[in-house]
Amino acid sequence: MTDETDPDPRARPDRPLARLAGPLGAVVALAGIAVAVALSPSFSWTASALSDLGVDPRTSLPFNGGLLVGGCLALGYVPALRDASRTVAATYALCAVAMAGVGAFPSDQPLHYPAAVSFFVLLAATLALDGARRRTTATGRVSLLLAVVSVAAWPLWGLSGLGPGIAVPELVGALSLAAWVVALAPPAPLRPRLSRRRR
């Protein structure tokens, strides 16, 4: 499979710091989640939500801090995305703000639920919008696929009957966004390498 030329000639901007901001934000957020999971004596992938880690005093700092810092760093990716698509950049920016909001407002606070729902809706919308815009390219089609996966993970997990927790579909969404930022989005650092390997 080859990755055809992106239809937008500005899709690979020369913005080295901005291009690294998104991946760095994703790494910080995921690292915070991983550390919190490792520190928690009660977290269960089948019975818990990731947000439960944000209210436990033993895990709240890495979890909430990772999401808050990661979301702020992710905003630095917006200028690089805007060179390719202002719509995708705007949706991603709102997604990054929502991610920071999940960290700023733990699940025992009223604003947590709207922040969390917004994050998962906006991450799927970001992947879908970018994928639809670049559907003639391999990375665009994979972006569309990840959008579908991030949405389908919720009902599929519910139908699985494996447990009442939602940590698994939450992680699927977070990893889908991280993969897009690192390897699939127009300014993604790994995208040129993946394209060359396909050719």
C-alpha cells in the first residue's frame, strides 16, 4: 500500500517545535496514567474507570498532573495542524483543552463529566475529520479506522460483559489519539518514515 501525495501542499510544515509538542503531550498524559495505575492498589481494568485514579490521594498527582500538563503541551501542536487544516486544528485544540480539563477537574467535581465526554467525542471527531479530508491516503484511511475503533470500543466493551468499568474503552480512545498525533496526522513526526517504508 502506498501513501499518495497529501492533497494539501502545506501538510508537512517546517515547525519542528510544534510538531514535537503533540507527541510530547501524548507521552506525558499516557505516562501519568501508567504511573497512577502502577501505584494504585485497587485499580481494576474491568471494574474501574481511569478517572477513579484522579480522586485517590495516592494516584491523583500523576494522573491529574499528567493530563493537565499533557493537555497544555498538546496545544502547541495546533499551529502545525493548522497549516494543513484549520478545522482539524480547531477540533484538536478543543480536545486538548478537554483533556486538560479532565485533569483539572477530578471525577468528584461537577465539571469532570462534561470535560471527559467532550474529550472522547472530540478525539473521535478529530480523527474522523482528518481521515475524511485525507481519505485518498493510507494515513488518512487509518485515521478514519481509528475514529471508528475509538467509538466502537464503548458498545463492544459494554456487550462483552467483562466488567462494569470503562477503563478499557477509555484507554482505546487515548491510544488512538496518541497514535494519530505521533504517526498519522499531517505534521506527525513518524509519518514521513511510515510513508517511505510503504513505498
